[in-house]
Amino acid sequence: MAYLDIHFLNVGHGDCTIIDFPGRLTVVDINNCKAFDREVEAELRNRYTSRPALRNAFFEAPLRTRLTPPPQNPLLQSALPGLGSRPLLSPPPSPINPLLRNARGALSGGATEADKKLEEAKGRLTNPIDYLKENFKGKSIFRYIQTHPDMDHMAGLHRLWVEENFAIQNFWDTSHCISKDEAAMQTGPAKYDVRDWRAYLRLRASASNPTVLRLTNGARADFYQQDGIHVWAPFDHSKRNDADADPNDLSYVLCISFGACNILLGGDASLETWDRLYECNGRKLPKIHLLKAPHHGRKSGYHPKAVKAMNPDYTVLSVGELKKKDDASATYEAISNVDCFSTVDHGNIRARCWSNGVVDLYDHSFRQIA
């Protein structure tokens, strides 16, 4: 039976998906920074810190140790009641509770362990260019899709196209006139390489090599139609002259149909985009077997009615560790028929999508996880 392999790479802050269409290798976004943003790093550090230490030190102690009050100081007891007298000697300082001492040590060790685990997590991040060279040696990129013009989705374009000379035959772009402050790129938290933005500008201005496409909802043409790619968003080019446009409002949303199997790549589509998709389709959307959660699993990309209508079997999150106020991973997990998986937990995730609608998922070691 025929199958299609889709690789969701563990790139940390950002996104990169590789689709191995027969003869038409497709790359959707890229990020080779091998770093987490501050928000994700803080949440991971919080996750890895051994916060149960204090609780465990208390509750794992014998019950009598926890409940029996400490004995009265005999010096205090020697004071005669009713006479207002004071003990001859001041009570000695109370010894440090051994439970607290143990807990402090555990918490201190937990912080060190958290740093160690965070560095290990960073070490597991994938450079997509190296991944392409190792797993798709000798193949050119038939189709590179830039879902929207955010730097965490294009970091590495310079190395990919200029330094490594990866041939890109088709470049999917969006219609916009957004500019970037190059000085801010180099001094901001992520410290992006301005050469990536410049490479993007050159690619999107290309006349023939690569061929540039700016597609909207319902677009049809030979190759991407043969590959079963359906463009759900963006809807139009209405933002092309808006220099202040939100890049997420431009994002591609792509549905790939492989036989009876439907895969949805949500990009960083905004809630406004999902509202329009949901309403324009009569509040009905196709059954989705594998959902790549929009906007890294953030609530800002989670549209409950649309997700419920798509009824996903599996959901993949490309980071999946955010502040609780932003994180929709638990909701995706609850609404997915089978399960929800994050690259921060499983590393690179490979989805083998069978033409009968079955999806098998593998982790970075090609160990089956679903």
C-alpha cells in the first residue's frame, strides 16, 4: 500500500516540515537557530525543576514525624505559672527542621538538574539543513513554502540557498510589503541573521529560478494538485499594500490529501482566518487524520469549533511547551481521537500516512509511538 512520509522537525523556536512527495521534495518553513525562545525556555526550566521535592520530603516522612508536635523546651516548662516569671535562660534556637533541610537540598539539586536537562533538550534540537543533507542526499527542493514572513519560520534560508546551494525550483510566498528592522534582528532576544531576511527578499523577487507563486484559497495547478495540496488560506491578496499587516494573517493553511488520508498544516494562521474558514465552509470541514497544530499549539491559533469539525485523529505540536495562559496542548490532546504529540517530548516526529487513512508516528529514533 502506498504511503507518504512527513517529517516534523524538532527545531525549537520556529518550524520546519518536510514532505517526501515522490519526485517532488517539499520543505515548509525553516529554522536552523537550534534554540528555544525565552518563553519556551522558561517553561521547560520550570518543567525540569524538581518542585515536588518539598512536598515529597514532607509527605514521604513517617506520619508521626509530620503530626507529632515537637516537645516543649524544658527550660520554658520550668517557669512557674501565674507568677509572671521568665525562664532563667532564653530558649536555644530551634534546630532546622530536617524535612526542610532535605527539601532545600532537593530544590537546589533540582535547579542544577533543570539546567542540565535544558541543555540536553537544546542538544537534541535539529538543524534542518543538516537533516536534509543526511536524509535526502542529492535531492533538490522542488517546492519551498514560506507560510508567512516571520523570522522564526525562515531562519536558515541563506545557508540553505546561498551557502549549501540547495536548488529550489518553486518558491511559495505571500503577498505583502512588510519590512524588517535589521538592527533589531541582531540585537533582539533571538538574534536572527539578517542574511536570511535578505535571502528571502531575493527569492521572492525571482523572475524564473525559482518560480515564485503566491496562492490563495482554492488555487489549482498541475503539480500541487497532483500532490493533493489544497490551499485553504490565505483567502486573497488584500494585505499586499499594508506595511503593518500581521504576518500571521497572511499564513498559508494547507490540506494534503493522500488517498483517503487528510493532513492539515495550520501554519501560524490567526483566529480570524479560522473563523472565516469555518463560516465559509458552512461550519463543516473535511475529516483530518493528522493535524499540525496552528501557531505551535498556542491558544492564539486554536479555534475550537473548527478543530472539532475537523475531528483529528492525531495532532502534532512543533514545540508544545508554553505558558499556561497561551498553551492549548491539553485541549488538542483532549479533542484528538487518538493522541497528541510534541516535538519537545519526542524530538523529530515522522508521520507515515497510508492511503487508506491510517497514520503511524515515529520518534527521532524511528521508534513507533503511535
